[in-house]
Amino acid sequence: MSSSSRHILTAPAWPYANGPRHIGHVSGFALPADMFSRYQRMAGNKVLMVSGTDEHGTPIQVQADKEGVTARELADRYSSVIAEDLHGLGMTYDLFTRTTTLNHYAVVQEVFKGLYDNGYIFPTKTMGAISPSTGRTLPDRYIEGTCPICGYDGARGDQCDNCGNQLDPIDLINPVSRINGEKPKFVETEHFMLDLPAFTEVLGRYLRGKQGGGAAGRSHGGETGWRPNVLKFALNLLDDMQPRAISRDLDWGVPIPLDGWRDNPAKKLYVWFDAVVGYFSASVEWARRSGDPEAWRAWWQDPDALSYYFMGKDNIVFHAEIWPAMLLGYSGQGDKGGTPGSLGALNVPTEVVSSEFLTMEGKKFSSSRNVVIYVKDFLERYDVDALRYYVAVAGPENQDTDFTWAEFVRRNNDELVAAWGNLVNRSVNMAAKNFGAVPEAGELTDADRALMERSRNAFEAVGAELGRSRFKNSITEALDVVRDANRYLSDQAPWKLKDDPERVKSILHTALQVVDDAKTLLTPFLPNSSQKVYEMLGGEGVWSGMPRLETVSEEGGPDYRVLTGDYATEARWESVPIKPGVPLAKPTPLFKKLDTSVVDEELARLENT
């Protein structure tokens, strides 16, 4: 690691273990995080990318009841399924784990105790929603009604998506259960609350500090100002901070680590509380598995370390407000002061990178309504890089975006096949056919030098956008280099210069140099096809690392599957001169062109499911 490199924590949101993931899910939390992490590693930074499956709470229990299994059995099954989904997408997690590990329980309880000891958690009597038919607690998000503030019909029990205000289920007008439509019963119960109002001032300073930033640190992904939609939403929430319940009447979750509570089978920590702690607990688990149990501190306590949290917009409140409040409280930095917990003061997020929603053919993704295409099904029929490309160039980065099969086919054929694939194929093919190896350049023309300079300069431009999580801008710039190279080849027409082999060598050397550069520029987005180009140009071994699934053990607990990997590979964010004389073979197609019948087939499949 160079002296100028930074420790960067990449924290993709924890997918809920109640079913397989669909492409709407992974367009928000998963693929953007991987593109960002791959770039940061290539730029020389020390990345730790951690997350896992979120496995506690009433929704898991509800789904388990439907399927006639225990909550643990359901979580076991879907944790494995989701890990396989993410493995198929090429997600370079250093550790993708679970919230049902003993390590996670211990770290969550430590954070609770630190907050409790500093006075930021307190018990109170409250009214809880109960299902009259089952007697179980109804989670806030499983209760819907009319918002008492703005009148929106469809507000959830924890938050109104229309006006953004935090709510309690009992405040809703005409509340009903989303599980079975019955009217919930409200009963008095005792729970622990997180004293969010005690963080209003410190959170305000923290969030207002995210309103902009200069160029310093941008090459490393430094602070440059949050996405306006994220920051505006978070700042608006400061106007009415309310204490938030962090425990529930439930038998499936992390026990409350206090005398008189820890052995109570019907009281557990609320799932959202333990899930956000998962970023920290997964880092602790990774460190232990790496052989250095203290290694996590470089990402969580070094003041120069950076941390980026990736999720959909429905999770902004937890990552931009509640999790920072928990970290500040554990570190003793709220209105009540306090001292850091036994693990020490912890870093708050550098940036919350929230995407908007992806819809499908004009409809909201919905597993229950079959408006969905699961990751596994997609990858069985199409190239993973085609999906990664679509999410980067047309995903819901700054606004809700509609996925259509017609647009997917068009972008695959017109941009991946006809632009990038075509450049690779004709450049490598002509060089292999005419010279059998990378030709040595002779005297270069202004056009040759201009294209290579354009290609070299793209590293700074594309890298700056990637470091700011501006994926559409970055991949568009990279594809512009490809288009410029295609125009160059068409203008130079080396196939017409049969009487000037030296000029042909210079043209093809120039084209192959730009192919090599473009392969690097596109690696964060298209790692699989970049590996193929690397090999076409004579590279050996692994160009850009891929994850692997492993079964691991934990003392005192059952074995479980994780996603991990070794990502210290050849890929570097720079233009490297190609070497004349490297043998070249006739290339194979980089991407598969899709027949337009795919659109009709997929729409029919969607209609019939």
C-alpha cells in the first residue's frame, strides 16, 4: 500500500433473509458498492467491504410460519441463497456474513451497553401493536394507515414516505396490519428507547458538514458533499427528533444484555438496531478471521479512514441519522457526554450513498405480485456484465428509473456488443491476423498521439467520478473513449493500407493500447469481460479478483457460509504501455448479441408468472 493510500470501509446494506434477491434490490445496495470498491482497490486504497444477511425480527418469523419452518431454518436457507446471488454478481466482499452469529450478538450487546452506560438508552412504558389473531408484536413497518401529519394514505408505522416524518403505529389513522389486514391491538409494554433528541445538535453539525467539499481527497474518494436528495432528507428529519424504540416483544432476536432482561424469552433488541451494528460486527469478525483480531481498528478508529454506506432510499433514516447517533453515543459525543465504550470511539459515516428505486416495465418490483426477476434467473439467461453495465449507465442513481427489456436489449447490443465488443474484436483480430503479436509502433501521427493522450487522461476523469459514486458519469466517459477509438480505426482504415505495413503496425499498436486502457477503465463495472480482454492481450493469471463462497465455523455455534476473497490482483488504475511482441490469438466474442425476441419472451414470462 502506498504512503498516500487510505483505509476505506465499503458498507453495502444488509439484505433481509426472507427470500432471494431481485435486480431491483441489487441495483441499490450491491452493484454500486462493488463498482466503488473495485475502483478504490485499483487506485491503491485499502478497502474493507463487509455486510451480510439481516436475519432477525417479526418478518422472518412471519415468513417462517407461512413456510412451516423455524425462523432459524428460514434464515439458514435464504442466507445461503442470497450469498449465492451476490457471488454470481461478482460482489467482492471481504466478508459477507450473518446477524445470527455469536460474534454479532456480542458486538451488538457491547454497543447497547456503551449507549446505556452513557445515558442514551432508557426504559419506558409504551403502547405496542399486537396481532389479535397471533398475539405477536407487529413491527412498525408491517402497519399501514393514513399519516396524521400530511394525510398520505399508505404511511408505515415507523415513517411516512410522503412527508418523511418519523411516526409511531398508534399515531396512524385507521391502522391495519400488512400481514393479514386486521386492525392491530395496542397494549402497554415496557421497552428501551434510543434518546435521539440528545443528538440533535451533534447530528446537525455532522450533517451540515456534508453539504459540500473541495477537490482535496477526491482521488481517494474523499468528502465531496452528499447527494442532495440524501442530505435534504436527513436534515429535514432533525426538525422533529423523537426517542426511538430499540426493543420488541419478540422471541427471535438479540437478547437485551441487562440483568432482569437477558433471560426474558419475549424481549429482544429491535431488528433495525442490531442490523446497523452489523457493519461493525462484520468488521470485527473479518479481523479475527484474517489472523489479526485488532485489524478492524484501522477502518473504524483512524481519523483519516473513510467509510461509505450504500443502500436504497428507504434506508436513509437508519444510515444518515440513527446509526451515526448510535456511533456518537457509544463514543460519548451526544448532549449527555459520556466516555467511549470498551472498544473505543468509532468513526461515523463519511458518506451515505443512497440510490433511488428501480421499477420494472413501469411497475414497482413486488415478489408477492410477481413483478420481479430474481438475480439467479437473470444470470441463467444473460451475461452478468450486461446487468452490471445497465445498472451503472441507467440505474436509479439520482432518480427513480424504470428497467425495461427493450432498453436492456438495446444497450447490450448497441453499446456493449457494437461499441466495446466491436473495438476489441477488430483490433485484436487484425493484429493477430497480420502480425500474430502486438505490433511495434513506428512514427506516430498527430491522430495516434491524440487518441492515446485522450485515453490516458480518462483515468483521472473516470476515477474522479467513481470516487464520488457517480457511476453513470464515469462509465459514460469510459465508453466515450471506446467510441473515439472506433472512430479512429474507421478513419485510419488499416485494412486499406496493404502497401504500408509499417503504418498498419502503428495504427494497430495505438488501437491495442487504447483497448488495454479501456479494459482497465471498465474493470470496476465489467470485471468478467475485462478479464477476457486481459487474457486476449497476453495477460496471465487473475486481472481482477472474484469472490468465493466458503463454509466457516464459529466456536459454540453452527457452521455457516460466507462470501470472501483475495482481491490483491494485477489491476491498477493507470495506463500501462503494452509490450510489442506479445503473442495474440484470434479473439472470441466479448458479449452475446441479443435477439429482439428476448423482449417479447420476457414480457410474456412476466405476464404468465
